[in-house]
Amino acid sequence: MAAVLRYDILDTPPDGSFDHVTAVAARMLGTPVAIVSIVDTDRIWFKSHHGLDVQQITRDMGLCASAVMQDGPWLVNDAPRDPRTLTNPLVAGEFGLGFYLGIPLQTNDGFNLGTLCVLDFQPRTVSQDQIDHLSDLASVVMDQLELRLSARLAIADLSAAIEQKEAAYRQAALLAKEIDHRVMNSLQLIANMLTLQSVQLRGTPGALEISKAAGKIVAVAQVHQHMHLDETVTTLDCADYLRRLCSGLSDVLGTGGAPIIVEAVSVSLLSEQIGRIGLIVNELATNARKYGATQIKVSLMRLDSNEFCLSVSDNGPGLPADFAPEKMSGLGMKVIVSLVRGLNGTLTYDADETMGGTRFRTCFPAGADSV
């Protein structure tokens, strides 16, 4: 269980990356159901469940609990007649399981977290090639989990570093540059690893999905490169910058939502202000899409001759009642709070009556060179 807890995967939201894998697995094996399962102490929780509208089952009735004890594939061709499974409630009961093939999801240090498995309601046979292909897809799942663990540990290290250095980094430009360089390096590393994985899986159904993921991460890196402004440029038109930034973000955030709407007054701001604004918009838009928003609107308006207000609104599910940016454990809100401080601004949030979700507002004074 220590290994399962280390990956912090239990009870996390649905994820398209794993859903793509289970969809490919079901098509490849010709089964109605494919699952990415994680075996907990008393339950088997499903990170992805293609063809099955169930989030979890008790551990004692799940075949994954047996499969996870194996070093290799666990195959049950005819479950009602197999002595290992014939009395299992999923086989003998109303569910009527007839076939099961599970590949353990094994960590780099040899622990099995769960399985990538396919199910059918009729007994059936599979070829060795099909088993090998499913094993390849299980490796893709573990690559995703390992990458996310590495990213989470890196973020934890970075968060600790931010806490230690925040007193010295009152000017958010230094903090933004450090974060941006680390993000760029991490994105490039992940893109390279995914590209290598797609080459290794060339000719298999999973290769296309991995290639798409690599392309999407490269696009994210390009957005971050756009936000890392040329230090020789002193001022930029903020409206033009926001339109170009949000166009790129719309491509990156992609599926499930409309292009980001931008309504901004034309004003030249200091490039370091623009950089902070870009990072704030990126964090808020990414979080909004992550939690289900399909519409995002970015606005910049002039309040008076020396003050502006940036707002990011969405039609997502809204914030929890006890939400407080300064108490959030995630890196994203800490970065936003620090960036707003660097703008000498204020951060507020409320329900957006027009969009139906949440609105974050950052009001800040214009720089000396603003027009």
C-alpha cells in the first residue's frame, strides 16, 4: 500500500490520457470493457473504466486483486469453468463475467499498483500478440504514472524552494523566470520521453495516442516560451499579447472547450508586468479547463488613468465554500498569489453570473511607462 500512496492516484478525477489507453485496449482485444485499476486495502478503484459505469468494487470480489499478485499476465479464458474463478461473485453472480486478462502495473522498484485489464461476458481466447500488445499499453500507463510522480516530486521540491526564497523574491519577475525555466525544461523532458515511447510502440494502436500527447506537450512548451519575454523589450501592447497568448492556450487546452474569449483595452504595459499577467492567465485558464470549464473569458479593462483590472471567468463548477488562495497546498495558487504581489495588485474571486462559474479579478497599478 505504501507504493500506491506514493503515487497519489486514488480518487483523482477522470483523465483523458488513461481513458485513451482503455479505449485502445478494448478495440485491440475486441472486448466490451477495459479498466485501469488500482488495488487499495479494501477496494479496487478504477482510474479509467471503458464500457463500465462503475467507479470501484470491493477487493474480495475483484479479479484484479489476484492479478496484481502475479509477475506477468493473468489470463482466465473461461471464468465459469476455471477453478480459480468459478465461485467468484462477478462470475457466478448477475454480472456474468466470462473472460479476464490483466497485466500488472509494476513500478520501477517492483511493486504492483493494479492492472490494465480487459473483460468480456463470454469465454474467449486471445493470441500471444494480443497479450503482448496489452502489456505494451500497460507500460504506457506506468510511464504516465511515473512521469506524474516525478512531476509531483519536482513541484514539491519547487514549492519548498519558493517558501524558503519568497522573502528574497518579492519582485515576482525573478520568481516567474525561475518557474518558467523549470517548466520549460520539464516539458521538454516529458515530450522527449513520450516521443521515444511512440517510436518504441511504432506499429501498435497505442503509438498514435502517445504521439498526440507529445505534440500537445510541445505546444504547451511553445506557449510558455511565448510568455518568457525578451528582456530587451521594455513595453508591449497588452491586448495584442493576450490575444496571441490565449490563441495558443486554446490550441493547447484543446478538446472539450471553445476558444478562449479575449476582451482587452489596447494599452502598452511594462514587459515584466506583461510576463506576470501571462503567467496568471495561463494558470487560471489551465485550472478552469482541468475542472470542467468549456468556456473561458479573459478581460483587461482600465479602471482609471493609473489602474487596470484583469479578470478570468469560466463556466466551470465553481469554487468550494472554504476556498482560500493563501491556504491552498498546490503550487498553482501560490504562484498566482506571488505574481499578483509582484504587480502590486489585489486578487479577488466571486461567482460569475454571466458565465455561470468563477471569476478571478486582479487589479493593479500601471507602470511608469504605460500608455
